[in-house]
Amino acid sequence: MIHPSRVSPIAESEEDTWQWWNEFRTYCNYDKRLGLALELCTAQKIAPPCEISRWIGEPVKAIVIPTSYFLENQYGKPVLSKVHQEILQKFMSIDVQYVIKVDSEGDVSLYLRYLQFLGKKLYVHDVMNEFVHGFEDFLQNPLQPLTEHLETNIYEIFEKDQVKYDTYQNAIYKAIESFSSVESGDGRPPVVMVVGAGRGPLVQAVVNVSYTLNKKVKIYAVEKNPYAINTLLDRVKNEWNNQVTLISEDMRIYEPPEKADILVSELLGSFGDNELSPECLDGAQRFLKKTGVCIPLSYTSYLAPLQSLKIHNEIRSNRPADKTMQEIYETPYVSHLANFYQMAQPQPLFTFTHPNWSENINNQRYKRLRFQCEQSCVLTGFVGYFDTVLYKDVTLSIHPDTHTPDMVSWFPIVFPLQEPVHVGDDGIIEVSFWRVDSDEKVWYEWCLHSPIKTSVMNPNGRAYFIRKH
């Protein structure tokens, strides 16, 4: 993991083990069959956290643990130091094997039993790990919800995320409570429209709030997907006692009999706006009162440079027959990242706010970002996140620093580069990013300015776009 020259008092120059590995795999064209085994260092000469994080972004297949690094506990049994345990726990995310290197006397079976015990002790059981098990670094195409009707199994996956819907319900609660406190006392109940209602989880949240506050609420559910309408019809009759008005139309063309006080939607994608939430809500806000509120109120996308040869090779080796190599690298992918290294902190990219009462609404965006990397690495693309303000202080986030605990609805989105780019110590990465639209579609374009200049990727949405109709 660390070259001996870095800790030797007589070495004339330092060698970097990672640089050795990086040169070797570059000569091999980043072949996916390449892997490596790392040998642990002594607890006194352990690698810095940033270097360990970088190794986790490499195809590490095994960790070699010399028996001389084991300590003896009060029962005379071999154990590893806390520092070594923390390192092994970090590598558990990429499912490495452990090799015991016998360089001291002792019963090897004791070391084996200890590592088996340690694996169970260090494994973290949480909702996210259970939900994504088996789908780590698996590439998924972003949804096209405006032109492709979601099927029942997709809705079932969405509806498993109780954390998201509990948070939405909290936002709806505060919005309806605020409405009650500012109304003039004419007795009129608030009008809540759920647009893109799906199979009704947000409608259920509004109904729950109505019961909790003991307030009458007039509820509309607007949904165009015929696969979801049948479920909604059944729920309106058998669960909601016909207190919900169901509208089977596209929210962008629906003409409501009255205007709403609160507009609720869950149209967000892994990048916030990548499932056309801005376009949908801009079209739907015509039936929102000028004093009304949207849930969500705003959302912001974030971008960070990414090293993941795993994702790079997954894209290369899974090319569909109808796409060229250029096209597959100009397509973003949704993935739960495991074997990766984020080279710098995410920076905010695009923000959208609702309702947007501007006379000339323009949802095109452009921004140039500049990142500084603390160590040498290989840039393979960019990873995108988002966070959203639902109402006042109620938020949801997949940003690594503010991720909503136990929420599993969204994975990060990856914007790849066609070829890996080497970045040196304290290297600067500059990228331009565009969100572009036309009458028929919306797409993203991106290009590097530093450390090298690249051509603009996905110009005019030639490889990937989101259809409006």
C-alpha cells in the first residue's frame, strides 16, 4: 500500500506504489481483467486517508495481512489494531478477499477465525446496504417519464422508500398548517393538487395530514399514466372515501376548475432536473394561485470529478448493438457507486425555483466549474448529486455530505469521459456544463478545459436527450 522508500531513512528518493500501478494499467489500456492485491503497512506507517480512499477506487481484489501485524489480546489471541480494523472496514464496500501472510510463528487457524469474526463485527447493516446489495456499480439509464409510462414494478420500488414519503408528508403538514394560520377565516379549505400522482403515495400523505390536523382539504390527483390510473381509481373508492378528485390528464395541458393553494410533485431525478421537473412544473403552475406554494420549492444539482475505472469499463464492455463507442460515453448513467474515488468536493451547478413567475421562462443553463485535486488520480468522468428544499426547513438530499439518512430513492448520476485523463498532484480540473433545450427535447453537454481540452460531448443531444413529448 505504501512503498518502503517513503518510510526509509536511507532512501535517496521516494517511490509511489500507486504511480507504479497507474503506469502499468495505462500501458494495458485499463483492461477490466486487471486487478491488484495490496499489502497492509504497519500501524505506525499507515497510508493517509486520502490515499486509502483513492485505492478504494481501484480494482483491488485482495488485502494481504502479515501475521506479524497482529497484536495479542488479554486472552492470548491474535487481534488487529484499531487502525487496521478501520482500513479493512473501508475496503468491505468493494468486497475484497483477505490473504493471511505467515511471517511469524502461530496457529494460522486463529488468524482465520479472527478475520471471520471481524468481518461480521465490522459489517454495517443499514437500509441502503440492504437495498442496493447486488447492484453496486450497475449502470442504469435515466428514466424518460414523459414519454415512457412507468410500469408497476418501478412504482413498487419507489414506494419502498418510506423516508422520502415521510419527509414529503412533513413538508405538506407545514404547508397546510401555514395556510390555516394566514387565511382570512372564510372557511374555505385549502386546495392541494398532486401532479404526477403515480399510484398515490403523495396523495396518501395529503390525506394523512388532513386527518392529523383535523382540517378539511380539497385534493386533486393528476396522473397521465394508464398503468397507475387503475390503482388510483381503486384507492379513491376504497381507501380515500371519494374525497380525492382524480384527473387522468397530462399536467401540462390540464385545465382545472379552480386554482390550487399547494402544488405537490415528485418529479425529481438523480440530477434534480434530469426528469424535466422544471418544464413540467412551469406548465402546471398556471393553475396555482399567485399566493400558492410548490412542494418542492427548489432543487440544486451538484457536480464532482470522479475516478472509477470500474464504471469506465462497464460502459465500454456493455455497449448496445445500436450505439457507437462515442455515443455510449456521451450518455449519462445512474448508478450506486461503490468502486470509485471522488477527487474533490461537489460544487453546486444549476438551481431551479418554483413557482417561477418570470414573463420569459428559460430553463437553459451554463456554468464552468473549477476543482483542485489533492493527489494524483485518473479522471474518468463526473458524478452528479442533488438536494431539494421541499418547504421551509424540510429538505431531501443525496449530496454525500448531507445525504438524507436511509433514503434510497435516488442514486448518483455519472457523466463519463471518452478517455481517462491523468491529473497530477494539486492538479486543476475545469469543466463546462450546459443544460440545453428545444421544442422537442432537453439534453446536457459537457467538456473539459483542464488538465486537457476536450471536444464538447453530446452536442445537440446526439447521443442522449430527454423527450418532452
